[in-house]
Amino acid sequence: MRSKAKVTMKTLIFLVFSGFIGAQVQAGEVTIKRVVFESKGGNWTVATTLQHQDTGWQHYADAWRVVDGKGNILGTRTLFHPHVDEQPFTRSLSSIKIPVALDIVYVEAHDKKHGWSADKVKVQLSKKQGDRFQVIK
């Protein structure tokens, strides 16, 4: 019985520690607060508001992009420096070509440490607004 208790205690410690580490990783990912798509003569301008715990050049939100449902990249906005004292912050990208037949696109965000975040915004271009998005035609 004694050895069984040791295994259980080791397992419990491992699970607690793993959960703690996992929570730390998730806390550091970039969050997309809002996106605004504006149609301009067949092209789109997209303004994306991000929030991230930028700590400096080693760990900051460094890009966002617009992709279709298959993951094809329609436009990428590279962020060239940290925004430590400017949170949340908004940056735009213009001249994005989105095929007329395409109604659903996604906005994804990236940070230097964690890569592309699981937090995505699904945008339905035929709607004026939805969860974290607005469309202006």
C-alpha cells in the first residue's frame, strides 16, 4: 500500500505541475480583441486590435493575418517592434484581395514565443457585425 501511495502522490504532483505550466503558456498568447473589415473598390482594409503581454524584443505580438477556410493566406501584417506600453493596440493592412464568392474568413495572430495563437476570429463578410468583428461596405 505504501508504494501505491507514493505513485499516486508523484502522479498528483506531476498533474498539478503540468497544469501550472500549461496555464503559464496559455496566458502568454496574443488575443485578438476586435477586427474591422472595410471594402474599398474590390479590395479590403482590415484593422485588427491585439492584446498581448509584450515583454520586449524576445516576446511580443509580431504579426496577424487573414486566411480563408482552407488556410490560404490572403494578407499578412507584420509588426516590427514590441508594444510594451501600448496595450491593446490596433494596426491596419490595406489592399487585401478577397474573392467575391468568399463569405467566411479568419483573422489569426502570432507572437514570437508561442507562434500562431489558437484564438482566431471568424468573420462573415455578408454580416455587418458579429463576435469581435465589424464589416463596412
